[in-house]
Amino acid sequence: MPEIKEIIDEQKINNILKNTQNPPASKVLEILAKALKKKGLTLEEIGYLLHTHKPELIEKMFKTAAKIKEDIYGERLVFFAPLYISSYCVNDCEYCGFHKRNPASRKKLTLAEVKEQVKILEDMGHKRLLVEFGEHPLENPIDYVTEVIKIIYETKSNKGEIRRVNVNIAATTVENYQKLKEVGIGTYQLFQETYHQGIYKKMHNGPKADYQRQLFAHNNAFQAGLDDVGLGVLFGLYDYKFDVLGLVSHAQYLDKKFGVGPHTFSVPRLRPAETVKIDPTYQVSEEELLKIIAILRLSVPYTGMIISTRERPEVRTKAFEIGISQTSAASKTSPGGYSQKESLGQFNVFDPRNLDEVLKSILEQGLLPSFCTACYREGRTGQVFMDLAKPGNIHNLCRPNAILTFKEYLEDYASPKVKELGEKVINEYLKKIPNKVIKQKTKIRLKEIENGKRDLYF
């Protein structure tokens, strides 16, 4: 196994944080100009941005991040829902509602209950899910995880179906990751939580307390043939500046070792949950979270970024503008939560709106909702995706696919107001498809969707 220092060199990060304090405005502007070239930033350059506090420079940072997001991801915002399958867990993590010492009763969905939850999500209009399991070798073995994924793909409700299942399970073996690949998962997502080893040990008890196991899990996933992985930090456990540098350092390591970096970053903030006590020492404000999102977009431009319903609608709206490319909506954080009074949840939700309400808000923002899963299904992941994204060719695929999947939502699930707004937004972005042949094919397929066809994509 490689050494931890290959991914995270704490002394190097601490030295960068020490040496990049109080940057002059000229230095910050120089770094922002470099970021616009979309080649990424060094850890030292990121250190200067993290230590930037002047409001006018932060505003410039936001505008630069928004420009990069527009260039790479355009107007699209991809939607998914989390599906919590089991709250059984052998770990005792200080920040998680599922921690072992929480005396609340646990729930694990039967396969019949999984079907029921999936049908509810399909009837909302969701097409992609993120499944979540606590770590428990007896209650949540890998064969149970793969059976759940198979059931999700098999379950249909009216015109609804789940076309891609992303997975968040505890660090595991190459063999187990191969089993996930065999059942056709999308992204394998695992967060380091914090890259600071001392704080990590303080926050964890149980198998997850093994910092090295957590850190090298993505290596095992790559060895198993999963080239689509997601990284993340739980901001608020330690100094966010250190963890931003740790996160980017990890991404750079994966890119160097495997030829492709993470497909996504997630940026959850530490939030209240049952029996969880929040230490205010490293609490991250909403303003700091937005700054983190902007800096990550500048630093690793081609990596997707995810925000959850942990944040208020107003914060999410700004985040969509400056860097976020994927978001959850209408989330429940407990097993069975979509059909019954919620049992033990992992964390509290701060955006309680239903999917249609969230879509209305982003349409008013001028964004295009997407339920697209085409890249996963066409093998456009890992290096293949990056080869399309970096020259900008992905717009010829992603924009029409977003339009087609959103058209399905408008036909099958939308409220009258969202349908009215949505048709206007579709017409606006249809005009902006750069390739004339693809634009014409998209128009034909929109008519086919109106006539009842589904799952049309490029």
C-alpha cells in the first residue's frame, strides 16, 4: 500500500497555510486569471485564495468561478435523491446520527420495502439515486447491497424508472468493489470526512477509525475497475482551509496515479442530528461554504460538485451559480422515510421543498434541470469523459440529453406552473445546441417524447 504522505503531507499543507497568509490583491487577481484557463491550480495558489478575506476580491472569486462553471457545465443542474437503506452501523462517529451509541431503534429495509421507496421516488420524477448504508458486516453485507441495487433497477412505476444508482458504502475490498461494478453502479462515493489524522482519530471509533483504510479505498475501487469515484469532506470537523487542501491533494493524487481524478466532490457541512453534539471550534458559516465551493471550482475545474439538502434554499441557489453541478432534492435521511414517519435520520434537512418546488426555483434562476444518465450507460466515464469535457465537446451531448430528460419530467410529473416555465427554458437552450445535426435530432426526439416515447438520449 502507498504511504499516506503520497496523498496527504500534513507538514507540507501546514507550511502552505503558514506561508500564504495576507495575500496582496495583485496575487489573488493573478491566480484568478490563471484559473480562467481551466488548467487547475497548485496547492500554494489555493492557499492564497483560502486566505483572501476582502469582500471585493471574494466577489471577483465568485464571478470567476461562475464563468468557469458556465464554460464547462453550462446551465445544467443534475438532480438525484438519496435512498437510505439501513441505519445499522458498527461505527461510533461523533458527527453521525447513525452512530453506535445512539439508543434509537434501527431500521433495515426489506427488498419489498426498497421497491416501495423506489416507486415513490420514481413517481416524483427522479431517475438517479444515491443509496446509503451504515457499515455493519452482518446486517449490511455486500450481497445485500448488490441485491438492493438489482431491485432498484428492476422496479418500474408507470413511466418511471431509475436509470443509475450511485453508491455510498464503507471502505471495502477490491473483490467487493468488483461486485458493485458487476451490478452496474454509477459513481462510488466515499468521504474522508477530515484529512487531519489527529482529528480523524478523535472523531471515529470502530472500523472506520482506520484512517489509512478510508484514504486508500478509492485505490481499491480503481483496481476493481470502477473509474468513477466521488470524494468529499464534512466541513466543520477541522479547519476548512486544511481540508480543502487535503481534498484537492487527494484529487491530484488520483489523477496522477490512475490518469483520472474524482468525478465529483461533495461539500456537506456538519449539521445537527439526533444525539450529535456540535463542537463550534471549526464551524463553517454559509459564507465560508460558498467560498469553499468557488475555490474548488477554480482549483479542479472539470470535477463535478454536489450539494445536499443540508443547506437552506437561499444558500443552494447561490451555490448553483458559482460551482455546483449536481444536487439532491426532496431528501429523506432515514430508511423508509419517503413513505412513513421518519425513523432515525443521519442528519437534519434544511431544504424541505419537494422536487417540483426546487425545479420551479432553478427555472426562475435560468438553469436547466437534468435527469440525464447517458454518460454512465454509454461508458463515458473516467478518462473518456475528461477527453470530451476538456475541449468543450461535452456540450453537444449534455445539453440535448438534459433537455430530453427534463422534457420527460414535464410530460409525466410537472405542475402546470413548472411545465409552463420548463417549456420556455427548453426552447431557450435548444437554440444554443452548437451542432446543427444534433439540434435537429433533439427537436425530433422532443416530439417523440410528447408522443409517449421515453429514454431517448445521445
